[in-house]
Amino acid sequence: MDPNMNTTLLAWQAPAHNDHERSDRWYLIAGLVAAIFIVYGLVTGAWLMSVCLGICSGLYFLVRNEKHKNHSITITKMGVEFDGVMHGWSELKDFWMLSGPGYCELHIASRKRLVGDLRIQTGDLDPFHVRDVLHHFLEQDPHKREKLLDTISRLCKL
């Protein structure tokens, strides 16, 4: 094996998702919406929905201030190492980037159906530099967009 194959081309640490700042107004509106659905579930006899929504609301309240953990990613000539797990280039399909105000998120698609995208923010790195490095090994899919549930989660600051 060529010793240069394990050469690090890029490496960084960053969270997978953007941390959202939520105001007191956001919590008030979210609490009112949850309470309305809980009462609706009780009135219509859908008590299981009310219980599940109550538990989810309580859990969200408990973990609301936790920050997303940082992930580490290393791009080498052999593949992508994500949190210590190496993914060879043959396992990866393509990549795309999602840019928003103050962040850029890198998505690397896996060829395996049961494995989701590798997703991490680019942090302080120039997204164009990340793209240039990845272009040597993977195609960029310019038509990929954020999934509907991811868009809803981002817009609702979940």
C-alpha cells in the first residue's frame, strides 16, 4: 500500500447541525400549539396521541439547551473518516452542500441504502476549498436539495 494514500487532505471538527437561538416567544408559541393538540387529543378520545405529544414536549423541554456535539471528519486519498469510521471512496456516491446564513453544511451520500448521508458543517473552512478537494474523488450533485422534514425542522428551529 502506498504510504501517501493515508495523507490527510482536510480535517476539521464541527457540529452536524446549526444551533438555533430560540426566544421566549418561540417557547410560548410552541407550548401553546402542543397544549392545543394535547387537549384536542383528549377531547376526541385520541389519548395516546396526547400522551405521546406530552412526553415529546417534556423531553424537548429537558434537552432544549444542549448543544449539538462536534463531529470530526478527515478527508484522505483513501476516503472519508467520519468520527473515527473510515468510508472508502467506493462506498460513497456523491456530495452536495447546503448554505445558509452563517453556515455551510456538507452532505456526502452513501451508496448503501441503509446508511444515511454523512452530514457536517464546514466550520471555519472555506466551502469552496472543501468542494475543490472532494471534486477529485466524488461528483457534486447540484440538483440535490434539503429534504422536506429537514426544511421543516430548520424553519421551526427544532
